[in-house]
Amino acid sequence: MKYIDNQDIMDINLNFAIEEYILTELDINETYLLFYSMTPTVIVGKNQNTVEEINLDYIRKNNVTVARRLSGGGAVYNDEGDLSFSFITKDDGDSFHNYKKFTEPVVRALHQMGVKAELQGRNDLLVDGKKISGNAQFSTRGRMYSHGTLMFDVNLENVAKALNPDAEKYLSKGIKSVRSRVTNIREHLDQDMDIKAFKQALLNSIFGSKEGIDEYKLTDKDWKRIEEIANERYRNWDWVYGKSPKFNVQYKKRFPGAGTVDIRMEVKKGIIEDGVIFGDFFGVGDVSDVLNLLKGARFEYEEVDAKLSSIDVGHYFGKITKENLLDLMF
């Protein structure tokens, strides 16, 4: 097994590109270990409806990155206090779905640090009944990876804030996340350490030595291809939002002195396809014009804002402003 140093990159999209590059373009007979952390980020599974999983208002106002991974499972919030790990190896026909095989080295290392972690259920690591790690896998062309989070010192308050949408707004066939009680690994250590020392302790345990960790160093050619993968997939809006399954949204609110607005839309692959607007507001124009304007637009704050900025909202909604509508929808 060889360790790959990601040079402490905190961009999850680039880290996912590193992981995919190792999976698809490095030695198919070798096993690799990758660690990565990230700036505040929500990651959704490959089969999830991104909008349904995130708190759009919190994400936008707090500059939280939204990313989609290749593996399945539910949405997670991570930040600089998370250390994710990934074992990239051959798919030998027995390893896929075998989470014990890939979490056991991590569990063993945690035990050495006084953290009584154990694999429970299919793919979670727990300490005293609280989750410290969720794991997922992906396989392609005879190769696979098994990766997981390690919540070392994550801001737990932000977990609920970032993953707290109004479930009644969304009706879709996407895989919904199961919210779990969580705890940080740092709270359970025998001796306190920072995340850098934590990563080194994991490496020492997994490789069984404080010296001589076998490493593959990414070349300039490797990095060039990794950047291409990041841009082609992980930084691509169509991948993050457009891959979401078809879903319906409904927003309804009464604005004192202005009336009630009820907006219902159908969204497919992140694009507004159809909808209707009801309400008792005192507009003059036909609100179907507004829906026609929004059809074909990405279901995202910036694009809807741009569309609404091109019309006189008051002509259609009376005293209800563009800002009211954006706050209602996002």
C-alpha cells in the first residue's frame, strides 16, 4: 500500500478529483491511501436530490461549498475539523460492501488513541452510540474505493444548520439522508492533539511504523490531469445540481399587507420545467408570464435573481418585492 499526500488541499472538488484519478489512472494492481480535509462543505451522495438535502439560505449566506461524490449514501456536512480517508484498491469481488475490511485499520488506530470506536450497522463508526464516521464505496472497471469521514473536531452546530431543509417542500425520488446523533473524536482521546498530529498517528498505525511510510508522489503530469477531472466533473454545476432526480417544490407564505404567494414548480436535472403561481396579492400582470420567464432557468438563487431583475415584480405581485420572492424560494 502507498500513501498519497494531497498537500493539505482543502478544496473538496480537487480532493475528489485526486481520488478519482487514483482510482482510474494509477497502477491498477496497487492499493493507495488518501487523507483529505476541507473548508465548510456539504457533500451529497450520487443518487440524492441536492436541493432537498441542503439549507439553501444557510449555504448561500455562509459560503458553504456544495459537492457531489461518486459514491452513494446520504448527505454530510464537513469542515476543517474533519479528516476523511479513502482506500483505493482492486475490486476483487469480495471487498465491495465489506466495510469492516476498510474501517478495521482505522478502528484499530482509534483504539490506540483511547477512542472506543466500533463499526455498527452497515457503514458507520460509533463511539458510545454516537456517530463519528460515515462510509461509502464506489466501483468501476475492476477498481474501487472505500472512503469515510472522521469527525475529529467538526463544528457540530453547523451540521444541523447546513442540513436542515424543510422536507415538506420537496417531493422527489432521491435518496434522503438519515440524520444521526454525532460526536467529535477529539472529545474521546486519551491525550489531546490537533488534527495534524491525529493524521500522523493514523498513518503510523496503519503502516505499522513511524518511519518508512511508502509514498507515491503526484507528478506535475498527475496534477494537470487532476485539475482537468475537477473542472470536468466536480466543479461542474450539471454534476452537483443537474444530476438531481426530478422533484417538485412548493413555497407558500403570507406577507402582511401584501397578500399570500403560493409558488409550485417542477424541476428536472436542476432546471425549472413547469409550474404555477397562486395567491391573493394585488398584481396587475398575468403571473403566468413570470413562470414562463423562469422556465428553462437553473434552480439556483443567482439565476432566478437575474430573471426576476429583468421584470417589474410589483406589476405582477403588487407590494411583494423581488427580495420577498427570493427569500421565499431560497
